[in-house]
Amino acid sequence: MYILLGRKNSIIIEVFHNVHAKEACYVQDRKDQINRVTVEIFNEEYVVKGEENSEYIQMLAAYVDRRMKMIQQRNANLSNHRVAILTALNLADELNKLQEDYDQLIRTMEDEKKNRMG
């Protein structure tokens, strides 16, 4: 299994099981820009290809692994699939809340700038 991490829209993840010709050309064109890193997440190895450096990809994998193990410890009877889904939902919730905080901070800064300018 190959996972491609890109920088275009934050992090783009594509899992390559059945790669279409168009996608294969896209990956081939960018081959010289892509790092290939083997990571372990939840006791399974994955080959991750991405524009980010190897240390960053390893850090992301370690974070996902820790979060999955936390979910499993709290819910010992869950299947690996359900652990992955709950982890994804928790991470999506965190991301959404951070985005809301960021958006609010930007609005506050813009309001303060308008107030200073009169």
C-alpha cells in the first residue's frame, strides 16, 4: 500500500490500490520531488510517499499510531477498523476546532486593525 502526502491543500492522502493511468502519470512526473518512507502505524507497515521530509512523515505516523493506541486502550474490544474510524473522527474534530479558533483569531485581528485605522 502506498500513501501519497502532498502540500497542495494541506495534506492530501491518496491510497494507491488500483492506480489509474492519469494518477500514475501525475506521480511519475513528480517522482523526483517525492520522499519514500516506511512507517509503522498500529503494528502495520505502510510505505508513504510525500513531498514532506522523512522526519515529518515519521512524526505524523507516530502521532496517528499513538492516537490509535489511546483509542484501543479505552475500548479494548473494538476491531482495528473501528479504532481507525474513531481515531479519524477524533482527529477531524480536533482539526475542525483548531480551524474555528484560527478563523476567530483572524477575524479578531482584522477587527482590531480596522478599529486602529479609524
